[in-house]
Amino acid sequence: QVQLVESGGGSVQAGGSLRLSCAASEFTYKSYCMVWFHQTPGKEREGVAMIDSDGRTTYADSAKGRFTISRDNAQNTLYLQMNSLKPEDTGTYYCAADPKPCSASGGYYKGALYFPDIAYWGKGTLVTISS
């Protein structure tokens, strides 16, 4: 059973930083495509950043230059370092995993990340950015 548990959310002022973590249960984590999603009320989840099993990363345009996704395969943990936070970054952040390579699960298109059929989801962690 694949389980993903996010942590690290909270409230910060605009311009601040947060680091989100996602602890994964012991599946073959290191071979999975891992993705962070962002969702605000009334909107669909949007892919923010993805990292493949070989460490290749891709970001949505909204995250480039501000967010960094990384993974620690020894600790089965995924991270999202978020800097220069803006009020529009407010929302719930979800960790997701798929056993297929990221290129087979989804990808980057016109500034956004699309993953229509990703397999596993965490329950999310709330981030609030005040102006």
C-alpha cells in the first residue's frame, strides 16, 4: 500500500520561505515519478514541480526560479523548497507518486504541468501566504 504524508505547511508573510516534506511508505520509492500539486478552493489541482527517478526536474512557470523539488531516496522523502512566496501561492499542497516515468504520467505543456492519471496522492498540507 503506497502512503504519502505531507508536512511543513503553515502561515508566512509574502517574500518568506517554507519547506514542504512528503514521507513515503516503503514502496519502490526511488523508481517512482514524484510530483507536487497546488490547489486553491474552487480550482483544479495544478502541478507545480516534478522529479523523475533519475533526478530530472521540471517546473511549472509559476514555480520556476522560486521553488526547488528534491528527493532523498535513502529516507523515502520528497521535498519542496519554496522561496519568495506570494499570496497566490496560498492553498493546499499535495504530494503524488506514479510508478511510471514522469514522461509517461504527464508533462509540461504551455507553462503548466499536467498529470491526468497519477496513481497515488497524499492528503495535503495547507500553506497560507499573507501580504
